[in-house]
Amino acid sequence: MRHDAGHFIVIDGIAGSGKSTLIRAIKKQLQEKGLKIFDLAKWTEEHNKPPKFREIADYDVYFTFEPTKYWVGAAIRHELSYSGASGEIVAQAFSLDRHIQYVRLIIPALNAGKMIIQDRSVSSSIVYQPIMKEGPSLDDLIALPGNTLALRYPPDQLILTHIDPEKLQARFDTRDDDSKGVFENIEYLKKVDERFRSNWFSQLFTDHGTQVHNFNTDVPKDEMEQNITSLISSLIK
């Protein structure tokens, strides 16, 4: 359990389940409240390095994501996700990418009392990588330095999106972005969905002081946006 003054919210779930829609709605909601928003995606477009907190310390809310799109994160997105690399190699890369971002941005921001809204975290590694070909055991995965560090700074809230994996095929057929790769196979996503919804997974995070929310995204977009803004209002009031 953390002892900083920040508020850390992670949104996670199977690929294509609506995380980006929720994050856009939250961003709009907080901007309308007059909060100053840091958008890691915009930073990435303008810089070839991850930010250090001291460079961007005057924001109220930080919208971040994993993997990043520079350094190790770029290798994950443009090589490892498509090359058939073993689960062990992928896990090590994610751990290193995560470690860099936590040290440079996440931990200092939390210590400064900031709010962070993040798309994926160590939660994704725990679900995906042990079931990849030649993937690590759960214990070995958690022991990787970046993952151990992330679990020392767990989210206050973990919002898990859920939609029937059978309904995702049409979405993937129309997408051409970085979310595909190893996450494109529907049978694989079914296994992933089972892991996200398992009792052991929720217990792992609740044991670290995280409140877990199961969030249904199998609803019309406007209803989904209304539901997430209501949830966020209740969590940050």
C-alpha cells in the first residue's frame, strides 16, 4: 500500500474493449473541470525521449500509457509484438520500459500529489505474458525489477473493461494500429479475458490496496461515456 498523496487510476482489459473511449471521456471530463492536463501521447509526438517529472511538474493530471512509444517501448511496439519473440523476452522488455517510466514520471508525480490516469500497467503483464509461448511463470514475472517496482506503487483504482471477446473480431477487422500484434487472436483474447476476470487476479491487487472495478463496455458509446464519468466523479470527489 502506498503512502504518497497522489491518486493513481489504471484502466485495463482485453485489446479492443473500449479503453481508449473511456480515457477520452475522462480527459474531456477533467478538462471541463478546469484541470491542467498532461498528455503523454502529445509529448511523444514532439520528443524522442520519455519525460522527467521536473520538466512537466506544473500539470494537475497526467494521462500516461504502456508500453511507451520511445526507447524500449518503441521496440515492443514495432518489433517484439510482431516478431514471435518469446514471452520471456517480451516480459523483460515490458519490465524495463515500465521501470524507466515509473522512475522518471510515475513515482515523482505521485509523491507530488498528482493524479495519474494510465492505459495499461503491470496488470497487463500479469495477464498476458505468462500465457505467451515460452512465457515466464507468474512468480518470475512479478520478480522482474520493473514489475516489482510497479507493485510497490499500485493503482488506487483499477478499472477493468469487459466485453464478450466474440464481439471483438469485427473491431479488429477495421483497425490498423499498435493494439494488434499478439493481441489480435480471438481465442487468445478469451484466455486473457478469463484471467482479467479471475478471483486470483483481483485478489493480487486488492492485497496491494487497490480497489478493482469491473466495467461493462458492451453498451452504446454514449452510455459507456456517461457511466465512466459518473464512476470517475465518485472516485475523485
